[in-house]
Amino acid sequence: MPPVTKPDIPPRGRKKGRSVNPTSLAEVRALLGETPRRPDLLIEMLHRIQDTYGHITVDHLAALAREMNLSSAEVYEVASFYHHFDLVKTGQIPPPPLTVRVCDSIACDLAGAESLIADLQASLGDGIRVQRVPCIGRCQDAPAAVVGQHPVPQADTGRVTQVIEAGETGPETFDYQDYKAYQANGGYALLKSITDSGNDPQGLSVEQVLQCLESSNLRGLGGAGFPAGRKWRILREQPAPRLLAINIDEGEPGTFKDRHYLERDPHRFLEGALIAARVVGISEIYIYLRDEYAAVRCLLEKELTALQAAPPCPLPPIHLRRGAGAYICGEESAMIESIEGKRGMPRQRPPYVAQVGLFGRPTLEHNMETLYWVRDLLERGAKWFTAEGRHGRHGLRSFSVSGRVNKPGVHLAPAGITLRELVDEYCGGMPEGHELYGYFPGGASGGILPASLADIPLDFDTLQPYGCFIGSAAIIVLSQHDSAREAALNAMRFFAHESCGQCTPCRVGTEKAVALMQQQRWDQPLLQELSSVMMDASICGLGQAAPNPMLSVMRYFPQELEHGE
């Protein structure tokens, strides 16, 4: 009988898993410096490695796990979840030192992104990686590309090559109202005037602020539309300490309004956040910014430093956190998971209720634009915000408009304006040779409406009867030269790419939908059944809303399906 061979067993006391490379450990320690080794800072630490080396090796992951006293599995599962971390295994060739990213989402696809990607892949050398990426928040500049961290608007091969040859790979710079200029124009005076009792005749009491917000009916402008004043009251009733989490991860294809305002007047948003903190009794503020906005991140870092160096009044700690390329983190509970240094997996309940928020504390979650308007609303009064509506609606809305219009961009227009009015009065009409065919009223997830329904008021609660919603008011305009079914397929590919994978209806459903929608003729009964499962059983809004464009095509554009176009 042959002898029995015993398996190799590590000596007692020796940890299993990859041993830590001393060189990699020294590199990680140098990058972390004096930064606290807290688990919630894991994504920030991964960014430091990625920024320094252009990728993250398995040795760096093992060293980071050792240094932060986390398991290797936990560090790897977080790093591998986010698209912007390039993980390199042993023996694997790292990516080239320079990456050119080209957006292939709806507006950029309409503007020729596919041919641009093909041309760049054929013309650029081996030392440059050309990468197709989902929406980068520059839909008004379609097709949009980014060389390193430097955006290239209306990109073509010549412009991209010129930027590469000039070595312009860092964030762009632009003029904006900085801290000094903002204070000179009356900035932060309103914040300083708010008191608990309202004894100052020149100021406002906390109760007056809440009443003004409620009278104005200011609602969340990130998509959900929850009344801001009511949300502030809910949080004031929760036990301290209370936190504020600000969502600037606007990854919805077609949306770029938050970036537009931050690049011009960042302190108007910061004062709104600090007013919310003062009224609600916030202990700490967390700002979650999408990673694609490198220039905005540099701007906010500079302005937060200036604000904290010479504060107009006592301020709570403000933390700027960097996303890492995950659309799902625009969902409020997934964003909170990411701020905590975890994978962006949505939770079951909204985070502003009881103890389900950030770090288990009551958390006020807001979109950036909602806070941006707080100062104007309080200074001008609730009637300013409610008196500008059309068609029986009230308020103002920031519309991110892209696609087939002469003047794409962010347009502040009356709530309740119709698509036809918006295009004609604010967007300079449609380009010559193009006629309105259809439009996305609320980004990729908001559905698609035909030109025959271009006179519906664009506002909260007006589009639901048509199977659509306004969301963050991201408008993408299609002409007769475009295909609604192809636009819907582009949206579904985006959702399949961005699904976090937590729930089967979304993870599998989006992939199955893409496969079915790629067929020449759609199996409509099967797609309807698949949509019902996704909408009824998905955990969060991604899977629940993903079928909307597809269902819109079957409802409003049957001619495209009948002819198998």
C-alpha cells in the first residue's frame, strides 16, 4: 500500500493567504503617510495607489490590507467592484501609462462615438489605451473624450491627438467665483444670521427657514423629488449625532447640471449645505463626488481649505470623498456604503430614517443642486421659487439638454415647460435637417416619448401616466435620423454594465434584455414578462427603472419593431 502524503499545512500562528511584499508595504506606507488607517478611508487609499502607479498590483492590495488591518478578501472585493481601479495580477502586463476614455452613452453615440473609438484605436500607438466608458457627465460636448484627466469636447481624432502631443493630461482650469469673491458678494451672511430663537430682527430663526422651505415646495433635485423641508424636519427629530451626506455622483446618462453649477459658483452650494447643517443640527458633512469630475475635485479641495482656514462662523467637519466609477453609487444608500469604504450595494430602506444612515447614524441625504438653491430661496422668499411655473406648475428646474439641439447645455427654465417650448425657446431649436422624433425626459432610465407627446409639462408627477418620469431633468433629444430602439438598447447596455449584481432580477435581467433587444425582431411578450420581474423584484431603482426605455419603444415606436430596423 503506497504511503499517504500529507498536505502542506502552514506552521501554527502563520496567517494564510498572500505574504506581504516588503517593498510594496513600504510603498503603501509612504502613500498613506499620517492618514488614519480607518476602514471608511479604504477607497481613498486605493485611489492614492492608482493615481501614483497607474494601476494596483496584488502585492499592493496585500500590503494595504496589512496596513489597514483588513482581510485581503475585503480589500480585493472593494477594489474589484469599482471601474476606475486597474487591478494587475502577478505576471499580468499593466495598462499603458496613458488612457484615452471615450463616452459611448446615448448623446455621445448619437454624435459618432463609435467611429471615434474605432479611429483612435487604429491611430494611437501601443503606449496609449483607448477605453470606451459609460457617461462621463459631458453630454453637451458630445462626443466627449478624456485624455488622462483632461476632457476633450466635441472630440475627434485630431483634437485628441493634439491634446496628447501637448501633454495636457491633467484636469482643466476655468474661472469661477472663489471664496473671497463670494464673500464680497454677500456670501455666508445668511448662514451667520440664522439663530435658534430668531431674536435678531435682521436674521432668520430655524423655524422660519423650515417654513420657507416648506412653502416653496423645494424638492430633491437628484431624481426622487422628496420635499426638502419635510426631510429636514424628519432629521431634526432623530437623536444626535446627525450627519449630512451630499450626493454629487450624477452618473445618469444625460445629466451634467451639478458639474455646471459647481464649476461656476461652488460656495453657493457649500453655504446651502452649511445652512442645512445649522438648521438640522448636523455634526459632520460628507460630500460624495463622482471621480470623473477631476477639475471639480481640485476646485472643491482648494475652496474647502480656504473656507476652513478663515470660517465665517463655527463649521462642522467637512469631508470630501471620491467616487470610483460606479453609477449605482448615485442611489442614496449605495452612496452611503461607498462613503463607509465598502462596495456600493444598495440597502433596503432610505437612509434618512432612524438609524440606517451613514455609520449607523441618522443621515440627511441631499443632491447638490437642492442645496445650491437654498440661499437664493431664503433671500428672495418662497414666492420667488414658486411663481415662475407654466401650465399650472410651479418653480424652476435645471434641465440638462443634449442630443439634437443647437444649444445643448444646462438651461434654467420654468417648471412645467414642455419639451417643444424648451427646445424652441432655450435650446435654439433643432439643427438644420433634423426634426423632432422623440426624447428622453429623465435621462436613460426615464423612458422615451415620441414627438407627438412633446407638449406634456416637464415636471414632477406629470409624466408617470405615459410610463416615464422626469428624474434629474436630463433631456436627450432624438431626430428622425435616430432610432429609438437603438437608443433604448444603448441604455440597457449601460444598466447591464452598471448593475451592482446584488439582486438576480437586475443582474441577470439587464443582460438577458440586452441579448433579446439585439435580435432583429423583439420577442415582445418575453420582454414584457422580463420587465415585470425586474420592476417588481429588483432591490433599487436601477433594476426597477431599467426597462422603461424598452417598454417605451414597444408602446410609442412600434414601427421600428415591425420593420425589424
